[in-house]
Amino acid sequence: MTTGLPGSRRVRSLAVLGDSVAAGMGDPVPGGRWRGFAPLLADAVEAARFTNLATSGARVAEVRHTQLPDALRVEPDAAIVMIGMNDTMRSDFNAELLWQQLNHVMCSLVAAGAAVVTIRYHDHARVFRLPAPLRRLLNRRIDALNRILTSVAEAHGAAIVDLDRLPGAYHPAAWSVDRLHPSELGHRMLAAAFATGLAEQGLTVPSEVSLTCSGGVPVTRLDHVRWLLIKGVPWVASRTRDLTRYSLASLLRALLRRTPRTEAAGAPAHICPPSDPPRAWPAG
């Protein structure tokens, strides 16, 4: 947890961009709403203005074309970018295009004066069991995504929260019933790590991010069973069908010595001069 991390600049406007994790899924509160790390972080930095633009199911293209313009309108001096996992789980995954889109997002936020913190993803197979072929393909995709996130962060001086090295990240208590989204504890751990990243970039974090769970809705064993039957098994089946078709098509192209078709990427729309190298939190 953090306790009054000093910095030279106060956070006036905090923007959060991303997918369902950034939107708070996994941390339910009374009233049928999600909370998540974003409001916990906003409270810690005591932001005068807090805007969470993240949406469930969002991919990098949506952040680039929809969330980014809205984020720039609120003139953030702090921004969290947590995106990319939904792209790794689709058959049209295109690493070159993802680099261009993420580079544009990061460049635009930094050019607008925002201190940015992004992430590197953990090994999902240690949290959520998948069929071996799907696990191998997903691991390759996540490795590629992590290289992209690191490259973009290095180019623009963004900080990085390394989820693979986050203490307690692989403990079952850090994960919600679906094992895809953090639990309340997991979201609190993310908020604390992001707060540290912002503080290391010179922003003031006046308040503590507590790891003591409070205010959330308890999850029961019945909730686990209900999710497994209604959502878990169908989700694995759909992703397996989608990515298995992709794997078979890739194999066929290799046998026929054809070049895989990917979306035309072209030159990056936005390249900023490299800045300071990123830092990875937590260390050790």
C-alpha cells in the first residue's frame, strides 16, 4: 500500500483508458455497479477531475479512435492505459497494427502533458486453466503484446506496472470468480501499483491506497458455480473455436508457403522523440 507518496505536481485531472479490467469488472459494489482500481486511484491522488473511459470488451483500436479523443478533451495530467488482452484473444491479432495504435495513444497523451502508466501482462495460464493449444497460442500473443507495450513505453517515458512481478498477483484471492478479472483485493493492488508509478513520475499521491477490502459485494461459492456453467465453459469454447480456426489457417498457409494476410499498417501516424526510459513497478 502507499502512504502519502510525495511529488512535485498535484493531479488535477486523471483519465483511465482501457477494457473491462479498467472499467472495474470483478469488483462489484451494491447497486449492481462495478468499482475497480480507477476510483480508488482517483481518491489516492485526490484528483479534482476523474474520467474513466474504459469499456468492457474494448480493444486497442477503440482506445485509439474513441477513448483517446475523449481523454484529451479533459486535459489529463495523469493517465492510465490498460488495454490489449482482448486483442490477443481474437483471430485477427496483428502485432504491427497494435504497435502503431498504442504508439499513437501514448504519444498523444504524453504530448498533452500527461504522466502515463501502462502495464505488462502476467501469465494467464497460472490463473485461468485453458486447453494446451489455446494456452500456447495465447502465451505467444501475450509475449508479443508485452514487447509492444514495453517498446511504446520506452519511446515515450511512460511507467510500467509489471503484473507478473506484482506481489500476490497469482494468489487466488487476487482474482474474481471468473479468474479473468481482479477481485476487490486485486483491484486494490492495481490501484496501489499505479499510484506508485505516478509518484515516481513526480506526481503527488496524498492519500493511502488501502489493501483492506471494504464496500464490495461478497462472492459466494454459488456465484462460482453459476459463472462456470453460464459463462465460463461457453467462453472457453468460443475462444477455442476462434483461435483454433486461426491456428489451422496459419498452418495451411505455411504448408502452401503463402504470406499471411494482415491488415495494412503503414507508417505510424504519430511518433514522438524518445524520452526517459520506463520504470517497472513493483521492483524485486
